[in-house]
Amino acid sequence: MMEITRKFFPDTIPDNEETYFQLVSGMIESVDELSTLQILKLKDRYSFRLSPSHPKYNQLLLKELLKLHNLYSIHVDISKSIKTSGTINFQIGFVE
């Protein structure tokens, strides 16, 4: 089962943000159910750190993340150091 860690979250968050987290975690778990996902709430965005259970999942996870965000027209900033670190770091902004 995928491990998800949330840091710096308020007691309640908007439904649309929770729905987004469910979509992202469901997509990740469908590709790699043993991966870990850390979500940090920053002032004006969410930062995600996705660690696949095996390097063979990196490219497939990246492809599916981009597909999901494009489907919902969500702008995502993805780190360019995926090959060296083995993790996928990405961020999305939000409107308060």
C-alpha cells in the first residue's frame, strides 16, 4: 500500500483540493502501489515528492502525472533532476 505523508496541512482543506489529492494518489497507486508520496503545503502552492519503489516506474509515473494534469488543465512544475535523484518532485499553485 502506498505511503502518503502530509505536512503543514490545516485542519480543513477545500473539497476540490482533497479531490485532487485523491486523483493523484489513485493514479500513482495504480502504477506503483509501493511508492511513497510526501505532500507539503506551502504559502501559495503544494509541493510533492514522489519516490517510486523501483527506478523502472519513474518514466511511467512521470508520463501518467503529465497526462492527469493535462486532462484537467492544471499547470504543474516538475523538477528537472529526476534521473539523478530517483524521485519526482513537482509543484502546483492554488488560489485562496
